Amino acid sequence: MKYIAPLLGLLLCYFNANAQNVIVVQHNGTSSFFTTFSSAISGASSGDTIYLPGGQMSTGNISIDKEVHIIGAGYRVDSSQATSRTDLDGNIYLITGADSSSFEGFYLSGGIGLGYLNTNLRLVNDLSFVRVNVGGIDLTSYYFQWLWNGQSSNCLISECVVRNYLRGYGYRGLRVEKTIFTNCNLDPLQSCTETLFLNNVFLLGSNPSIGNNDSSCVFKNNVFIGQSPIYESVYFSNSYEYSLSNTAISLPLQTNSYENVSNIFVNQVCGNSFESQDFHLQNPSSYPGTDGTQVGIYGTGLPFKDGAFPSNPHIAYKSIAPGTDSDGNLQINMIVTSQDH
């Protein structure tokens, strides 16, 4: 029983945020309400959680210099019909002080990067991106790409959609898992170093280079889709194990590859909307990975969640009567769900 009150409080804050299209900032059990993303960031203290409602809001080019934990209502249109997806318009820049921040459950029109507008780059450590759909993630952690100024470390990217590229100049300890790279173009990975890529999907185009200048990366159980043999533009000591591709694979240090496989996914066409695609393997048992589960995003003991809901309680369905009944009661029916991990 002791857990009921905190849960009800959280749900009431969440309902209130979605009903009024306001942003909730929780600090030590106390909630504050804001109407813009920038004011919520300014009003938050280090370590606070920021709950974003469904709908569109502008971030502009905003810098974050404190630890914050931002949770939206989800990035999939078809899974967020009751609340609308959380749709942010702009770019997010992380600078000194933003260590240990986490981001979950939203669509961002621009990208997330260290520093501001690729200048005055900063060291920011221990980041987490889970179930977000972003234009790009730029983890460049030294000045002007050639003058080292230390190295940022430890970042998790899990169950995300990256529409353009992941850049990792100087970043160490990066783990990318069950993420879909959808740019269908050249080099979705740029200068990633000592990065572990597990069970991801890379959609490449007619010039299918997986990366440029990557070094000492480990790729396991990934799927690569291209129109000609998969390769790397420039590479240094990367290894590939249990890769699945619809074409030949011309990658260094590869073992146990599944090459030239036709009709890999249930439904996938480059250029189509993300919502219309289905990345389940047609024959999952035919392509086991290093852990015995299938390669791709639906492998591992904790596969990709189709709904892409955030982990906090989520309004999956709502029905509100247009008026009260004869007794003055307003009929409201809501279904609240959450996804594990």
C-alpha cells in the first residue's frame, strides 16, 4: 500500500501535463509546471526529471548545463494516438555540467550534440538515449576534431532511431544497441572509437559505406541493407561478427556472416515512412547471433519494443464524454500502460 500514493501522484502529474499541454518538472517529490521547453530547462535543478506531454513544441537551439532526465510520451505516431507523440522542433546541445543526463520517449527534428553549434565543445560523460527518434547524435568531445582536449566516456544508445549519423570523435565507452539507422545514405557512422554495436539495423543506400574513420569498434549481430557490397570508407581495427546482409559484405575482420540474403525483413523500403516499416526478420530462427537469439533489433533477452513507449506510465487510450450525465458526472475512460526495461 505504501507505493500507491507516489504512483497516483506520478499519474496525476502525467495526466495533468497531457491534459493541459504543460511540462512537469519533478524535484524531490515536488512538481512544478511550465509551458515551454526552455523555461522547464531553466527551472529545473540538477538531477530533476522533466516530463514532456504529447504534441509539438519548440526547443530552438538549447544548451543544457545540468543533469536532467527528460521523458516524453513516445516518438511513434501509431503508438501515441491518445496523447500524440512528443515532437520537439530544434536541437539540443549538452555542455559542461550535463553529465549523467538521460533522454527518452520523444521525436526531435534536429540533433543532439556536445557543445554548442559545433564550437566550444565540452566533455560530457555518462549519457543515456533510450527510445528517441533524432536527426543525429554528435558526441565529438575535443576541439575542432584535431586538437585533443580530453575524452568523454560512457554513453548508452538503445532502441533509438537515428535518421542521419552518429559521430563519435574522441568519445570512449559508447554502446549502441537495438537502434535503427535510417538515412539510406553514405556513412551513418563517423569516427566512432572503441564502440560496441549490438543488434542494430543499418539502412544504407546505393553507395553503402557503413562508416568513415571508425577505429577499434566491435560489431555483433547487426543487419546491413544496401544496393551493393557493404564496406567501410576508412577503417582501423574494427571487427564484425554474425552480420546479416542482403548483399555481399566487404568488411574487415568479419566472421560468421550471413551474406546475399533476399527478403530479410517483413516490410522495409528505403524512403518510406518509418511508421510503415516492419523490421521483424522473415526467418528469425535461420540467423542466430552470438547469444543464440536472432540478429537484429529483436534479438537479445530484451528485444526492441515495437510501441517505443517510454518506461514511465503512458496513456495508451482515452475516451472523454462530450458532456456530463444527468447526475453531473463526466465519464472518462483511460488505459495506462508502461513498458519494462
